Amino acid sequence: MKYSISKAGSPLFWVPTVYFGMGLPFVMVQLVSVIMFSEMGISDATVAFWTSLVILPWSLKPLWSPFLEMFKTKKYFVVGTQLITGLCFALVALSLPLPDFFTYTIALMGMIAFSGATHDIATDGVYMTELDTKTQAKYIGWQGAFFNIAKVVANGGLVFLAGTLKNTMGVVNAWMLIMGVVAAIMILLSLWHSRMLPSGGVSATKINSVREGWNSFKNVFVTFFQKKNIVYYIIFIILYRLGEGLAIKILPLFLKAPVENGGLGLEVSRIGLINGTFGTVAFILGSILAGYYISRKGLQKTLFILCCAINLPFLIYLLLAIFQPSNIFLIGSAVICEYFGYGFGFVGLTLFMMQQVAPGAHKMAHYAFASGVMNLGYMCAGMVSGILSDWLGYKQFFVIVAVAMVPALVISRIIPFKYPDRKESEGEILTEE
């Protein structure tokens, strides 16, 4: 039975907090760790490679999602993974003073990534199981808002705090404190959701053994690749964020690098303030406006504009690398512009996966597969970005990023749409042709 008000009360008691808990570990591992490792003397190439590789579980999460239906409830996995994630962040904090800290912290972040990916599967399962379609639509904005508030807190507030504290406590102690704060937040969220989160209901498909789970997975996998135009869709999903995948790891390193090395020489506290606070607010605003824009015009008519919005602003960094301005307001404005375009354009890919790739008998699982493909392409681009940056220098590297945008812009003009631009009616099931 679908749910709108649980015994705990309104979904406002758990939707914002559970999606904040989804965003915080991802941002810490994907973005904040880049700055932390750089501050602690790890090379750009090493940082970019390992912090890209360690997020692999977020790409591979569809592989074990069918098996989560076999044991316990979805709430059990949400609460358990939040606790595990909190404990792992505490261990990260304790490992930072050790001689081989990088090895230990990367291993622990791999555990955080697996736990976080499992948390994401279970969280989306609770959301889709407990809320009817009308309530899902009502609270979808809260999902995105609080996921990105986690980004503001982590990549903005915590990075700013680390940059401020290092002057009095030292780099290692400052980052130990930051990791301890994240650990405490995740453990508190686990305790909160043990009381406030609904169970996630009973699975529609009863799976009583590993064999049944494996057969279910094979069916989901096979039907995904039988979809019409799926090869084109996979190529498009990968190309859409290729430029971003190359640039994202290098951007904070470029902003931080000394001017004589081709960077902009910003303090870490300023990077945190610009990127994580003003930048993320611009991202949220861009996302909201894009939703209204698409609802008026339709996805098929706006996809090329959305693709331009997420890709073309990265040209700003090529200009920054060429001219290396020192004016903080100019740099900040450029970064905010890029974040706005990123938020505006990212919605396009999300809706494309929901409306063109996911529909069919296994809508939820196929959306997970599509998002896994997206994350895998994004991860692979990030893994080579540090090598390219070290080899070419920042200026030439951003030329490569500019070239990588072109295929996405081309394919967004010609990609076929299987389903027309229309809202699904209540209870309607889209079937494969």
C-alpha cells in the first residue's frame, strides 16, 4: 500500500534527511577528498586517479541491487549503511596521521563508496515504495535540494573550515576534525532514521534464494539491452558528461595551484566558499529553472540547449587558464556561471534516462543501469584527467576538455526519442515496443 503519512508523520521528517545522507558521503569521497589529499602533498595525477577509481561502486550498484530484496527491509539497509559509513569516516580521521595514510584512507573510502552505493539503492527503494506517484512528485524537489545542500555543507562549509583551521591546528589535525564531524553526522542520521524512516514495504517480487536473485538480475540485464535505440542511448549518456568528467577533478586543483604553475593561486578557504557555497546555490537555482523550462517546452525540444548549458561553460576555465586573472570577483563569477549551467543542463540527462531509457517492465532497475553507465563513463574520464593535466599543463588540458564537448553537442541534436514529450498519467505503465 502506498504511503503519504507514516506513523512518524510527514515525509518531511525523513525525505530531506535521508537524501542529505545520500549526498554527504558521495561529495566527501568524490570532491572534498581531492582537496584534502592535495593539501597533504599527494600529486594531482595520483589524487585524480584514485579518487575517481574509488567511486566505482556508485557505477556498479545495479549489480547487487536485486539481492537487496532478499533480506530484511529497505530501511534496514539505509540505517545500517549510514552507521557503517559514519564508522568508516571515523577510521579515516584516525588514519590521517599515519605514515601510509593515503593507502589506508583510499581503502576506507572504497568501503564508504560501497556502503554509500548500497544506501542509495535502498533509499530510492523506500521513496518509490512508500510514496504514491502524486506524493513522489510533491517531494522530488526536496530530494535534489537536500542532496545539494549536502554538497554546500561538504564542499563549501567543511572545506572552508578546514582551510581556516589549518592555520592554527595544522593540515592533518584540521582534516582529522573535518572527517570526525562527517562521521558524527552520519551516525546521528542513522539513529534518526532508525526511528523516523518507514520500512520500504514488501518487495513486489519474492526472492527466496541467491539463485532466484541471480535469475532476476539476468532478466533485468537482458531486457535492458533489448530496448530500442539502447546503443545510441548508452553512447549519448556517456558523451553528455564527458567534458565534465575530465574537468571536475582538475578544477579545484587548477584554482589552488600557484600562478607560476599555471593555476590561479587561490586559498583553500576561498575555493570552498566559491565552489561549495555560491557555486552550489547556483547549481540548485539552475536545476529549478531548468525544470520549469522543460515543462513548458518539452525535453525533445530543449535537449540540445540543455547539453550546451552543461558543456559550454567549461570554456570559462580555458579562458581563466589563458589569462590567469587575480580578481577574486571575476574568478568567482566565472565559477558561479559554470555551476549554474551545470545545474541547468544536468536535469536534461536525468530526465532523458527517466523518460527514454527507463520505461518498461523494470523501470526502477533500468534507471539504475542507466545511471550506472553514466557514472562509469564519468569515472573513467576522471581517472585519466590527472595524467593529461600533468602532461599537458592546465591551458592545454582545458583545450582537450573543449574538444571533448563536441560529440555530445552533435549527438544531442540527432538522438532519437522513443516516447513523446508527455506526462505519464496516474497508474500508466509504459511498455516496450
